[in-house]
Amino acid sequence: MSLSEKLQTLARRHDELAALLGQPGASADPARFARLSKEYAELDPIVAEWEAYRKLEREAADAAALLEDSANDPELRQLAREERERLKAELDKRYQELQMLLLPADPNDGRNVILEIRAGTGGEEAALFAANLFRMYGRFAEQNHWRLAVLSASPTPLGGYKELIAMLSGAGAYGALKFESGVHRVQRVPSTEAGGRIHTSACTVAILPEADDVEVTIDDKDLRIDVYRSSGPGGQSVNTTDSAVRITHLPTGLVVTCQDEKSQHKNKAKALKVLSARLYDLQRQAADAQRSADRRTQVGSGDRSERIRTYNFPQNRLTDHRINLTLHKLDSIMEGELGEVVDALATHHQAELLAALSGTP
């Protein structure tokens, strides 16, 4: 179906909805009325833009006809040529806007984010890089006025993290970070390396949209909850009370632990929030598998074993392998200046979606 045919179909549906909503007693069924009203509101800007485009097309046709009829009037011919060029530029602009309006919206873009960072190959150096990544995302969160809260952490003696799970809360958090999932590789000379050799290690990052309670149902009978004494750096409550919580979701085998809080109830609540996000992500992956053709338009495959990015410290270079983006300002990026990378990934994703919109109006 061409873009013009798609727009004509949407315009007809817009008219149908207007007639349905205008019928006597249309609001007698509040749920149906709300559903139809929402669909009408979503189509309204698209149809308005389409009508404006068609109006410009008619004006362009008139300008072309005038250009043909003014062969013997140089002044009028020049005016007609200028008008035709102006309308052509306006039509191109409107066409781009129509394409943008037709792009499918990601309903998760406005959600909060569960950020999971895990050290991979590289031992302590990988754990230190996990801490660097967490700091980078934390600085980026500050720039966007998002709130950051650590849900669970497994620190290492040298200040790294084997695993860290945090919540980023704020407008557009998931939309900005959703392409960060994957394997992040680092190349640098570790502080413990006496010979000055460059080592390569890696961390895995997962970006999960926070799930609403109504979207994920967790049955108590599907959970095994174990409590145990917290471990880690000092503190009066460490190893004195059974405050740490491990929750196992029996149907899927997912395991979540939390021991950051002194209160067992708070640790349980945090662990359940992480479990909900992971279950929601599993649901999304299952739905995505049913729409494999649509998945081809995503940036990367979404497979978390995929190496998506390399951080080369000796060369001050960041390379995102999915879009062949190379920036020689790794120092500022590690301070949270992620905007250029995030924008480039979003633009590439948008271009992939636009390419799927075949035809012209």
C-alpha cells in the first residue's frame, strides 16, 4: 500500500469515527466512547496535515498551469516560476511531516527505566568499568532532571560492581535510553597493570521499561521468597538480621535479590519492582517475536549478547558498531555527555522506520 493509499484509508476512518461519535446516545457506552474518541484524536493531526498537503498540491498544479499559459509574458512567467518553486519546497516539507506522523509510536517511551549493569569478561577491570558506566548514566540522568535510585548492588573491594540495578525516573527516560541494551566493550590500561598493556573487558547493560501493576500479574503461589543476612561493607545491621531478600519466580526461573535496605519489607518491595520489569520485558520480547518483520526496523537485534559499542580510552574514542558512529570525545561522554550518541541512534531508528513507508502521496 502506497503512502497516499494509507492516508486515504485513515481519512475515511476519521470520517467514520466522526459520524459514530456524533450519533445520538454515542456516550451511553463510556468505554466504547472513550476508545473511539482516543482513535479520533490520534488520527486528527494526520488527516489535517494530509488535507493541507492536498491543498498545496492543487495550488502547485495551478502554478504549473499558469507557467504554461504565460509563455508570452516574461514577468508573469517569472512570478509563476517562483510560486511553483515555493510550493515545491513547502510540499517537500509537508511530505516529511506526514511521514513523521505516520511513524508508529513506542508506547513505552515515556516510562521510567530499570537499568541493569553487569560485569562480564575482564574480572575486576570489568567491575570497575561497570562503575564507570553507572556514573555515566547517572550524570546523564542529572542533565535530564531524572531521579536515580539504586535498587540493588554487588560492589567489589576496589570500587567496582559485579552487578548494579537502578531506577531512573523521569519524562522520556526509556525513550532516550532504550538503545543502550547490549554488550559494552572497553579497551584501556587498567590501574593495576604495571606493564602498560591495554586490556579488553566488557559489561552488559539492560534497559527495561518500568511495568505498571495492571500490566504484570504476579501470583504469590508462583514466588519462592528466601530471606538471609546481608553481606558486604560494614554497617550496624549487616549480618545481624535477616533483611536480605531473594525472590524466585517459579514459572520462568527468574531470580532477583535485594539487600540494600535494612528493612526486609523494603528489600522485598524493590525486588518485586525489578521482577515486574523483567517479566514485562519477557512479555514484550514474546510480542516482538510475533512481529519479526517489524523488528527488522529496530536499531540492532535487541540481543543482549550483541556487542554494540567500544570505549577506547587510549584513543579517547567511542564507536557504536550498529550505526558506524565514531566520536573522539570519550572523556566528555563518560561525564554524561551522551546526547549526541542518543540522538544519532534515535535518528537512525527513525530513518529505518521511514524507509518502511513506501510510495509517495
